[in-house]
Amino acid sequence: MNKIDKNIVVIAALLGALTIAIGAFGAHGLKQLVSESALTTFETGVRYQMYHTISLLVIGFTGLIPASTKKWVFRFFIFGIIIFSGSLYGLSLNGVLPFSTKFLGPVTPFGGLSFIIGWLRLGYGLFKLKSE
């Protein structure tokens, strides 16, 4: 396993553990603190984080994807997790935090766009592969 693949897989494993912890916090710690709507928003962040964590794990273990594609997809997915999921976590906790997190609302679409660009970059990288 080369360094890029190893880094992607290790970070994906850590993100997997973190995602489970965040999801457990949402399922067990937030039910009495936030509205049903806020809990649904939180769960959306967890779901998208896990989708992209699993995708990174697969990408890291796949030898068919060029290293440059892996690097860019990794960057876009990590940025998406931080911005998309992170902003949803912040927005859903708005009612319990001592400060307003409503400023995160306009940020969320940039994380979603980063996910989309990551998927498009993966498709482009695979499209450019030479057929046997």
C-alpha cells in the first residue's frame, strides 16, 4: 500500500469512528435537547459524513484509481464533510449553544458543492483511464 492510499484509509478509519461517536451523541444525547427538525438535520450531517467516509475507504483500497484523482477526491470529500456536515451539526445545535449558529446556513451548500465536485472528479479520473 502506497503512502497516499495508507493516509486515505487511516483517515477514513478515524472518520468512521468519529462518525459513529457523533451519531451516537445525536441519537442519545440530543433527543431531549433539540426539536425533531433539528435532530433530522443533525442526522443528515451524520449520514452524509458516513457516506463519504465509506467512499474514502473504498477509494483508498482501490488500486485502479490514479493517485492524482485520489488526492483531489480526498480533498473535496474532506472539505465537504467539514463544511456540509459540520455546518448542519452547528445549525442543529443552535438552540442549545450560547451563541447563534444561523450564520452557518449559507455555508452548507458549499460543502454540498464540494461533495458534488469530488464525485465529478472521481468520474473524470476514471473516464480518463486507458481501456485495456
